[in-house]
Amino acid sequence: MLMAPLTGPTAAAAAHPTTATVGGPKVAATANAVTVSVPASANTPGYTLDVAKDELALTTRRAGKTVLATTSGDTGSLRFATADGTWQHATGVTDWTWKNGVLTVTADSTLDGATVEARITPGADRYQLDWDVRGGAPSKLGLSYDLSSAGHWYGHGEAETPQGGPGTNQPWPLDAGEVDHPTFGPASYHMIDPFWYTSRSTGLRVDTGNVMDVALNKGKDGLGSFVVESPDTYKATVFVESTPLEVYRDYIGIVGKPTKSDAPYEQYAKPLWNSWAQFYTKVDQEKLLDYATDLHDNGLDGHTIQLDDKWESNYGNLTWDPKTFPDPKGLSKKIHDMGFDFGVWVTLWINLDSANYQYAVDHGYLLMDAKDKTKPCDVTWWNGEAGIIDLANPDAKAWYEGNLKSLMNTYDIDGLKFDTRFFDERCAPREGSQVTDYQKLGTQLADEFDLQGAGIRVHWNKTAREAGFVTRQVDKGTGWDSLRASASQNLAISTIGYPFVESDMIGGSGGQPAPTKDVLVRWAQSASLMPLMYASTSPVDTNDTTTGQKVDYDQETVDLYRQAIKTHEKLAPYIWDQVQSTLKTGDPIMRPLFFDFPKDEASYTVADEWMLGPAVLAAPKLSSGATRSVHLPPGTWYDVNQGTVIRGPKTLKGYSAPLGVTPAFVNLKAKGAAKAIRALKRDDAPAASVLITPDAPATDAGKPFEVTTEVTNWSTGTIKSVKAALGLPDGWSAKVTGPTTASSLKNGATLTTTWTVTPAEDARWGSHTLTGTATYTGSKGSTKVSDTVQAQVKAAPSSVQAPYLTTDTTSEDPQYAHAGDQFAIWAGGQDLSGWKDEKGVIYRDDVAGEKSTVQAQLVSQSSASPVGKAGVALANDLTAPEKGGYA
């Protein structure tokens, strides 16, 4: 049957919605709103989108609950600014149509002569929102959301904040702080992408190549503002899913995922040592060799020594400064002789007083000025004033590449660290190119060289994601706030599509005083539980750039830093497995807890823990002190420091974490658990663990049930004389199926025993402790480990014995149980005090006089009604509430 499109004011009176396809989106209208309904499917939750008529605003609901809503009132939801900077917004809807699967809505605005047209294209798990302004000469367009409507907000990447972000601050979630990022764009030095997602499993992607002005909770206003600095059509995709991970996967399906890892295995396994934070620009050949020698002689392993800024005679020359580096070839040989690769820092920015600058100008190799395209674009940067090589010019790119390769071949340089941006908004793209093309061009250039685990800061581009570069963070400070920011920032970068993350240089690199011993060690420990380690400040000694003074660290600093490196090296096989998995799925390696445990509400505000793959929960200490609280989501967790098994969800308050301890836990049911435990388990932790399953068995008194004990050897050696046992409450019994002993268990082997447990016939209702134990002989002699679970004995309906009586006022007959001094009631009802007087009662007559006390305990209640209560009551007559006397 053919159906005409449903439209405007007439459609508001339609009795039934129309649909584009059977089972597809439907549109209905009321006096207040136009509603798009998308049904659920096997893989999608379905949603509705209400478009308010009195003032154009969008409210997204899933299962009847709001999961994302735009703002209204003076702020407006679809907003635009005119050339004078005055903000306007859409107001009342004047017309709408539903045709070919697109809902088109037209609305007036607060600006005379200007209307807003929005086109909404619903899909199974998302809807496309394209809108623009007709008339009124807008200069920029923006969406505004009520942050609280969607729960907590994440994504964005490196966030500029009033509190010092991204250098010393990165709120997690974003709405926990303030984000004020007015230069959010594709040419930014910051690792950012226009994608945000929420704890209510919605997401927003803005499809633009223009600079944005993004603010979340700016001034604590509770708003999310996403402004595109362009009058062109605003294009956005809103995702509606069941979990944040599914939102992320939808996003990755659009923008792409890595097709390879640019870094090889060795660069995941060992740190990169870069000279920047150790010396900044006060570096020379002798200092660099001393630095490398100290690292080598103290067993501080690494794959590369990388010489950062200030080795050139001038920026852009790509020639050595003969005063500070008189023998670069000899320098390279000595570094190689110590077992390190050698790399140097480079930039496309050529200073105006460099020998190469005039050559590049004469040959047309530089970007031209955006305001005057007849002259080179000279820009001020942190090292002076420079021109920028135009990578869109094939001749310029070939010239630059040739200079790099000549440098590397002459001095036996293995790789490069590319720094600075590939484009600047003060410049004009080459004819036929766009700003976003320079991210792609930079990616293609960098992909020709070994980046040595320093990666490259390219973003906002599918080619950049597919290249699989390591992503290093923007420079951090050297204090605790920067360490914490480095953790949450990696979560932000990982979950906008760049999975191969590392923190900024361990200890920070932002030109602040040298890190304290505790900060440096804790940073190394934190980095050891990330995909890669990026190091600079030597734990032997460093230089305080603010005073020029040498800073010596003690031997414990060296030892603990070395321990962190060794931990990471041992974990590398597990990390490499995650790299391979990411190449298949696009999922981040380092990710927030709620990606793996979306139903665990507490996980959504945890900023100092993360999952490293599916098995490892990292909870390093990121502040001063020797204890911390650790949140464990649902599951069975192995504590790698104490060798114990813990069932979540659980918060471990006051967990002991002195400087030598890095809290980490392994999900025993996750893929890769055994490999992770072998890597992370402390040498002084027990070699084996025992685990009872299920973790909360339930049964009736006298009714058998089964539990299983598993004794697993997590050590790298063999344990012997292994024996499993199960401790029971008095009067309980157990029959064994399978062996309870093993002469030996090799690494990773498990002794599994099934026990049929029978509670006593008169077992009390409630919790009873079962204790599984295992004894074995290992490298430290005889050892005993244990695990406990609480078995629940359930009450079963039975007769109530005298002198107790029963009564009820419920519509359905209640059930009762009585065993000694325990009672149970199964009854529906509301308000024992008389509002509806629906109740089931077990009672005794004449138990209290005028001044008597009766003591009873309510153990538990299960109720679906907010006004349904279980409890203890005294009354003149429980069968006649009108007689009063309730207490």
C-alpha cells in the first residue's frame, strides 16, 4: 500500500502514526510534540525522539526514560550566532513532514527573518541530525545539551579546562569538572576528536572539518555546548545504545580503526627514553652519553635513547650544532654499543633565520598566509618565528623527506620523533586541499619512519586511525595532579579511537621543578600498567630546570623504577595479545571499568582505575600516602600483591599500598587471566589460590547442593603435595566427587574438586560460611590458602506452632514458616498502619503489659512496592487496627 507523507498541522490530528517500512521507524504527533519511535531489535534497544513544538528541542528516551535532552529556554537547543556575536535560537515549530525516512522540522527563531530547518534521519541505533539556518546570515551554529539528562559525559580527548587542562588537569567524567575549549579543531596540537558519549549509553559525533568551540559544565552551568565556527549545515550523529562500549563501537564503525600497530612488540615491552624532561634544551653530547650510560649501568632497560629538541644548528636546518654535538656519528655509535636504538626530534617548522628558510621560500615549499596568499605564512611558536613546510606540495614533501633520510643514513639514526603541528589555522591550505587533509598528509609522512614508541599526534582523520600510531600525551606538569591527569587523559584518548596510548614522559615534562621521588616512582608504576612506557627523567639523577640544580634520587628510587620496568616487560606478552585483539575489534586496550562492567554504577565515576584488556584491573596509587580505596566491579578477582581471591562488587577501603606496592587485580574469568597473573603476581604472594564456586549457593534446610573448589598454581614453577578441603558448619556434611589431592601441579594447572554439601535438617535460615582450603609445598615450604563463601539456607513454607498465631488482610492467602525462634511471611500488601491495611501477620497474644518491652529482629525483606514494609508491630489488637495502639 502506498502512503502519502504525513505532514504539518494536519498530521497533528492523525490518529495513527505512519511508518516507512514494516517494523521500521514510526512518527506520531500530538499537540505538544512530534515523536519518532524506533523499535528494539535483537541487537539494538530501540528509542523514541520527541521534538517539542512550542520550542524546538529534542528529547531522546530509551525504555521510556530520558537518556539525552537538549536545553530550552533562553539558552535554546539549536543555536546560532550572527556576525556581531549575538546568539539566537530556534523557537516554535511551524511545520514538519515525514518523507522517505526523514523527519523535516521547520521552526521560527528569536531573530526576525531567520528560520531553522532540522532534518532527522532515524536508524536502528542512532539518528542523523542535520540542520541549518535560512536567512539571518549566521556565522556559527551550535547544539546545547542538558548534561544531567544523559548522566555522565566522556570522550573529547585532551581537554582544555580552567583548572589547567590538559597539562595538569583532565576531569573524569568530563562533567565532574569544567571544559572550556574554544579552539577545538582538526589542526589542533591536542589529541581531540568531536565525539562524546555518556553513562546512559548515548553518544554525539559532530561531522565537521571546522574549528569548534566546546564547553561542558563551564562555570558549573550543567550545560554541554558544541558550536561549529561555520554557517554551513550542522551535521551530527546521535547514538542510542544499551552500553557505552556499544556506543563506542558504533562510532568506530564510522571513523575507522587501526589496521596495524605502528609500534613493534619490543616498543610495547620496553620503555623509550627521551632526553626532553631530563635536560630540556640544555642538552649536549656529553650529557646525553652520561644519561644513557647511567640508565644502562643501573639496569634501567629501554629500547631507544631519543635526543629531543636543541640538537640542530637552527630549527629546520636538520644539521647538527657543532658546539654542543661535535661528533654525532660517534655519539650514535656509543649509544648503539650499549644496546639502544638512537633517535632524534624533528619538526616541519623552519625558523626565519634558518639556512633552509629562504631556500624553502624560493622554491614555494611553505604554506602561504591565510590573509595574503602571496606571501609565506610566518607563525610564532615556542621556539621563535617560523614557516611551515606544505605537505600538500609534492615537491616540498619530497625535499623534506630527502633531508630526513640523508640525516638518518649519515649518522645511523634509527627513528624520529615528529613534533609540532602539520598545519596552523593562520595559514591557507594549498589549492585543492582542506585543513583536514594535513592530518592525513602528516600521517602518510610519519608512516614512512620508525617513530620509536613516541608515536605522533595526528587525529580527526580516518587515515590517522588506520595507521595505528602510538599516541603520546601533551606535556604534563611534574606533580600529583598531572599524574592523575595522565591516567584519565589516556582513558579519554583511548575511547575516542586511539588505542595505543602512553602517558606523557614518566615524571612529567612541562618545565616545572623536578618530580619528587614519590611522584616519579608512582608514575612509573602507573605507566607499567598502560600499553606503553614513555620515559625521560632518570631515577638516578636529573636536573631541575627551574633552578639549574642537579637532583639526586636514592637507590630505592632506582630499584622501584627498575621493578616497574620489569613488571611491564613481564606483562608485554599479555599486552601484545590485546594489541592483536584491538586490530580485530577496534576496542581500546586501556579503558574505563564500565566498558567491561556497564551495570556497575559505581564504575562510572572511578577516575584512578582502569581495565588493561579484559583481565587486568589497574589501581595504582596516584596520590601521596600509603593506602587507597579500590573499587572492584562484579566478578572474581585475584589480588596480585596478596595472592587472595576477592568477589566483587566490593570496595576495599584502606588498601595497603606503600611505595613498593602497585595495586592490581585480575579477573579470573577473563581471557588472558593466567598470563596476566604470571606477569603481575608478587614473588612473596602465595604460589596458589583456592576458589569456591558458586559464590552464593542457596538451598533449603536438609537439601543437598553442589560447590566446586579449584586450586590453581599461578607461579612459574611446580607445587607439590597439593590437598583441597572444605570446611562446613556444625551438623553439615559433604560427599566428594573427583580428587582432593595432587602429587604436583605445574604452572597454570588446576586441581578441581566437586562437593555435594547437605545442610543440617534444622539449619537456621540465613548465611552459613563454607571455607575452602588448599595446602601445598612450594619454593617457600608448606603453605595454606583459603577462600570462603556464604551459603544461604532459605525458609520454606510450613506450619506455625503454638503459641504463635497467624492472621491476614491480603487479597491472596499468605504463606508462613516457623522454625524455633525464626519466622518468615510471604504476603503482598501495603501500609501496615491502616492506609490499605493489607498484611500477613504472625503474632502472640498477651505478650506485653502497659510498660513492657518486646525485642525482635527483622533479618531481611524482599519487596517490589515502595510502600510495602516488613517489620515488628505492637497493637491493642492486630486483627482489628481500628482499636489503635500501633507501635
